Amino acid sequence: MRVDTHVITEQGDKVHVRIAHADAIISAGLAALLGAHGDIQIAIGEAESVAHSSADVIIVDHRGGLEHMRRAAAAHHGDAQPRVLIVTQLEREWEVRTAMMAGVHGYLLQNSDPEQLLTAVRTLSRGMRYLSPELSRCVADSFTRIGLTSRETDVLQLLAQGQCNKSIARELGIGVGTVKTHVKGLFDKLGATARTHAVVLATRRGLVGDSYLNQQH
């Protein structure tokens, strides 16, 4: 695991946590659970104000986490930024992978037990990453079972958006012939016979969102 410079350096230091979850009830529950521990200091506020706070860890929902990472990337802050923990009910592989690729540091399911929440916060505060154990297995099994390359994954996401080979090539900056090669690789690995079939199979396995299927109804 990569260690960040934004860490708790002394054992006696408090972990400053800002809760910026979109669901007020979940925010209150998180605050109650974490606030019961003397080494954790809680604040509740909007995610937009986090960059200017002294928080070590920020807890957000899935959408809030992605938006925060986009803002942080666009702002190019020179100072160390809070570690981002997503707490959500979204558990499909593509949802987890999207968040982790965006740069979030932790991903925890809402139905996790309180000890996992505490472990996640403390792990992030030490500069490490945290992923719910059941999600770790799911993501690992997904990649092992199907074995998609990163480029095949990119092509699959664009296929799911209904893009043609030329559009995919332009989007990824590669040749149309290369796109066709990746599409064939996807067919072989997914056991698909056509582009639509590949997207349907990938959606059922949680590798892409279900927006494509929704458009078909």
C-alpha cells in the first residue's frame, strides 16, 4: 500500500474526521459511532469546505466522493489533502473500481459493523487505503475470473455508452484496428457473440453500469 504524507505521526494525536455524507441520518449515525472514541474528533459539514479544514479524514457518499476528488484534482492543492472514505450501499465491482480509480482512499459498505468503520478511519489516518473485506474479495475475483486488461476495461465502458469503433478510437487516442482487437478480446473473455451481448454480460457481472440496459426498455 502507498503511504501518504498526510498521516497521524504521533500515537497520542487525535484523528480529525469531517463527515460530509449526503444522507443526514447516516451522518448522524457515523458521528455517534465515531464520537464515542476519545482519539477521534468529529465535525459535520459540507464537502466543499473540506479543502480549507484541518480534517485528516473526510467521510462522504459515493457521488460526493467522486465530486470531491474531481475538485481536488482541478484545484491542484499543494498542501496535503484529507483522506477520503466513501460510505455507501453501492457494492458492484464497477462502482467500487470507479471510486478507487478516482483517487478515493477507502470504500466501506453502509451495512458494515462499527469496528470496520473505526478500522477504516484509523487506517486512512495512517496514510493507507481501506476496502471492505467482502469488496476486496469481489474486486479481486472479478479481475482474476475475467482477466480484462486496463485498455479492454476502457473499451468496455465506452461500448456500454453505445459508442462505435471510430468514436472509441478517437476517445482513447488509438487506432480503429486496435479497438477491434480489444473488442474481440472482450468477446472471447466474456463469452459474447456481439457488442450488445458483451455489454449485457458485463452489466450482469457488475463490470459496467446498468444505464445501457435501461435505455433498451
